[in-house]
Amino acid sequence: MKGLVPQRKKNKYNQVFKKSWTEEEQFKKWIKQEKDEYFAMCRVCNKDISTKNTGRLALVRHQDSAMHTKLCKSQKKQGT
Ligand SMILES: [Zn+2]
């Protein structure tokens, strides 16, 4: 019999942490791999960033966040 409704498979799989991200110029200063493959950690903010849903975008967003840019600036100042 016909009439089988094909199940809508969301072909979305979780985005795991990619090691190549740690080699990107913009990320490598602060990124660190977390215990979990779906998390990155920011060494500047000491914060976990979930990459599960948005992957690399989560990192870009974090990098642009007010807290992160602020902390980055204050860290640089410490050098003098
Ligand atoms: Zn940060």
C-alpha cells in the first residue's frame, strides 16, 4: 500500500570541534579544546562555547561579544 509518509529526516548532525579552528589566526589566540568534542573553551573569558548547533559560527559570535573584546583588550594592556 502506498501512502507512507516519508519521515522527514533532519540531516543535521552535531558539529564537533574541529582542530583546524585552533590554527585559524583569529581564533588561535584564545581557543582551546574542551573536554567534550562539542565544546570549545575561551582562554580569555574562561568560558565554554558550545559548537554543537552552530559550529564555527559560535566561535565567531563569541569573538565578537562585548565581554570577549573587553577582556582581550584588558589582557593586552597588562603587558606594559
Ligand atoms: Zn572569550
